[in-house]
Amino acid sequence: MKAILLVALAATAPAAGIRVGVLALFQPKRLLVSAFEWQIGVERLAPQQPVELIAAGDEVLCRFGGRESRTRRILAGPRITISVPGKIERQYLGELEVTATAGTLTPVIRMDLETAVASVAAAEMPSGPAEAHKAQAIAARSYYAATSRRHGGFDFCDTTHCQLLKDPGPEDAATRGLVLAYQGRVFGAMYFRSCGGETRAAANASAYPYFRVRCEECLRSPHAWTFELPAGEEPPDSEAARLDLARRFGWNRVASNQFTIERRGGAVILHGKGHGHGIGMCQRGAIAMAEAGLDFRSILEHYYPRTSLIR
Ligand SMILES: [Zn+2]
Ligand SMILES: [Zn+2]
């Protein structure tokens, strides 16, 4: 049962957009939320005071101005700051909705697609030349545009499961609305940190086959990693098996599916190259191409062969 609904005033954000579940990794029980404008029940509040939200079973308890309320409907927005006290603070632009389930709060932000794309591009590629950033923004937009909702109470999360999303980054007018298409249809463009010199094909991916692509930057100087498997563990024979190992022993330790196996005595040691699933655009290679003077169209043509850009 979801007792309390929080919705931000859509003063500037349009009603459309995507719904992103945020801060889920923290499984928050308590949040401090500041917004430009609040309405709790029938009351309007001054914007200065943060409102404290506490999960009470399946209800949200709101504390503001020395009072406590379990009002069913709260309005706040459009500029929102949410903090998990002592852990993290983030800013968002959009409408906020918070529900509680079994003592955990679920904050969801409905935001404009372009705001979300800029926030993903800033989070997924925090540094790098402008043209690489544009390529990243187009991949992120294509992913949102072509992927159907992946969660129960919202469309996408803010972790690598969907796409990383942090504070809003600058929107890029030049690529606004551009998405990647294959045979005329937009597809959920995948990307990853770095390859080992070549990206992987994914013929079974539904909307785009992801051809194998050479990556000069990673050929020249690949990200190399070594991991000694704990006793009783076997080298991963699939991406799912790799993710299972990574989940248990650390995301950077079994960084990719490209490795050789060394057996020494009883030990099994993986020597690998690259970081991530290896399908689609290599972010490291994209940055190197942009540094070499190539534009976002050339970068996307390289990592997503036989595609076109449509609006
Ligand atoms: Zn997700
Ligand atoms: Zn690469």
C-alpha cells in the first residue's frame, strides 16, 4: 500500500518526460528535501525550510516547521535538493514523488527527457571533449527513447542497471532530440567504459546487431586488470557469470569479459583488458577520437556502424 504521494509543482517541467527512481542504492529510510515551492495538504510552505521525510512502514511521515504530518499529498518543485543525511546530496529538476514500502522511501523524479539526457551525459562522462560528450548524450537519449520501462514504480533507475544519473548537466542545443536509428528505427544504444582493442558483437540484440569494431585507443593502451579468483570460483563463461562474480567480489576486479586464464598451483588468475560489457560505444575510445579532432557524427558512425541519426 502506498500511503503518501509527493508531486512537485510542474512550474517549468512539462507533464511528459520520464520517471527516474533515484538514490535507490541507499535504500533511504529518511530524506531531507528542499524545493522552491511546497504544498503539504492544503498548506503552502515557505521554500527555505527543508522537509524531513521518514518512512513509517508503508507511510511517509513529514516533518516541517516543528510539526508532523502524514498528509496524503505534497507538492514541491521544480528545483529539488534531496539528501540522505550524512551520505549524499543531489539536485534535480522536475516533479518529485515519494512513496514508502516496508520502511524504505522510494523517491521518483519525473523530468524532461532533455534534462535527463544532460544529467546522464554528465554522470556517465564527467570529463572529456565536447564532441565525445555529444556522442554520449545521443547514446543516452537513444537508450531512454527506445527502452521500455525497466522497473515497477518508475521507468528507469539511476544506477548502471539503467543509466547513471546525477545532478543536471548543461544541455547541448546542437544534439537536442537526435537519436541513433538502425534501418529507420531508434534503438537503445549501449555503451561502456573501455574495450580491450575491439568491441563485441551482439547479434541477438533485438533492434541493432552491434558489430565488432576496432578501437585504436584501447589497442594502443588498454585498461589492464588482474584478478585471482577466490578458492572454489570458476572463470566466468558468460556476461551474466561475470556480473555475478563482480557483484560478489567488486565491480572493478572482474572488469570485463576479455581475459586469459592462468593456472598456477591451485590458483586461478585472470589477466584481462577493458572495462564493462564491451557492446556499443567505448567511452575511452570516443574521448580519444574527439581529442584527435573528430566530431560526434564520426564517433557514432565508428562505434555504431550502419546507423543513422534521426530526430
Ligand atoms: Zn534500472
Ligand atoms: Zn576502446
